Amino acid sequence: MEECAAVEDRGALVEAAYAFHASIVALAGHRRLNQSYVAVQQQVMLCMARNLYTREHEYEDLPTHVARHRHLLEVIEAADPDAVLAELAVHGERSFLKR
């Protein structure tokens, strides 16, 4: 994601972000949950792409977008379940606030 943001490749960033989110879902180790996430993959990617392409000036710049994901990764790696749940609860809140 960081490399994609550095060269402003929004398409590749959307794909990398999906892989990031899918890997978080996979941490649960629940096959049916993974399958459910894959089933909504296109919808999720469409929403992410919409935010990164059409709302770039009202949403957030690419470095901020990537930093927010880096922070989530760091919280996950710290292995504090309560902190992870708290961060996940607010992770996407900026994504759909404005129409």
C-alpha cells in the first residue's frame, strides 16, 4: 500500500487494501467467514475505489489513508485484543460519512 501511494497508483492501492483487509479477516481462522468476505469483495473494492478516486479531496490523501492502515497493523501486531477491537470499530468510519 505504501508503494502504491508513493506513485499515486490508486487502482493498485485498492487491490492492496483489499488484500490487507482479507488478511485481517483470515486471522480469525474461520473458513466460512473468509468465504463470506470474498463474496462481498467486489462491493468492498467498489466502495474503496469510489473513496480513493472520486472523493480524494474530501476523503483523505493517500499517505494518510496508508498511515491509517499501518496503524491498524501495528495495533494488531501488539496483540491486545481490546485495542484491536477498538481500532477496528473506528477504522472505516471516515469511509462513508460524506455522500
